[in-house]
Amino acid sequence: MKSLLIALVVTSASCAHSYFGVTNQGATTRLCNAPELVAIGNDVPAAYHKAIVNSFKYWNEAIGKQVFFDAGKVNFNAYSDDAAGFVIVGVLNKEADEETVRPGHNKAVTFFKYRKDDGCIAQVKVLINPKTFGNDLDKFETTVRHEFGHVLGFQHSAVFTDLMFDAPSSESTTQNPRDASDDEVQAVRELYKH
């Protein structure tokens, strides 16, 4: 078993980064084992499942290859030890994550574990607070697309119209859910070309 470096990147929408490539000790990184299985935890309300699936399928289409596979709903949540073999999407438990979620940034957060030997992203947990979106599934899907951008290796962009801008669900575009920019798509295709 390869060693994991529990790391650094806590992203949240609205989160805190600055552009292309999540860094692990200064190096741009990507998923170790792409394609990855994406599991939806049993704590995620059914009304949000389709938007989650649409979000990672959107990135598959943008990249032009299967980076994520749908494992469906599972009988555990993101806080379970069973979540280790998946990119797991669950509901944000503010009490459990209180120290890592910045005040006022309670829509979503993504946690990573990096492999020590090569620094790639070995494990991911995406936590979302559906209550902050009400019935607006377009904004929810935009936020989940943004979080899957982090899963793929993106940091935040300073470009207001990019999907990876720090606050992607703001009213900065009439397109809902928001798509990645051409530059973002080109960058992720380059990162996953092999």
C-alpha cells in the first residue's frame, strides 16, 4: 500500500485558491488512478443526485474521455472508512469540519489526500451543503462542477467568468449551470491526455 500524505487543500465554493492546478508542496497534481469511481453518500438527498452525476459527466465530456465512472448511491457517507476507495460526495457536517471550513464559505468543501511518492491525488471527499441552494439545482450543479474541477486538479481562477472563479454560483453569468471556459477545458485536456 502506498503511503498517503494527508494534505493541505481544503477548497470550498466559495473557497480559497488561485489557478490551474491543485498544488501539493508546490507541484501541480492530478488524480492518481483516473478513471475514478464517484459514489454518492447515503446522506445526500435524492433530489440532488442527478445534478451530481451531471456534474462529473460534464467534465468527462469536456475532457473527451472517461475520467469518472458512476458508482451510484452507496450505503455509507463521506465520513465512513468505507469511503476510501471512491471519490465520495456527501453532505457537509459543519460540526465535524468546523475547523477547516472558512466562516461564510459553507456551500461546499473538497478534501484531498496525496500519495507521498509522486504527489498525485489519491483520495477525495467532496462535501456539499444542499440547504444553502434551496431549490436552485442549476446553482447547485454549478457548484458541484466547480468542486469536480478541484478533484481534477484545478485551483481557483482570478478570471470572473471561469467556472473555477472563487464564487462560481454568483450571478456572474446568465448560463446555468455554468460551463468551464475554453482555457479551463484546454488545461484539463492537457492534464489528462495520457
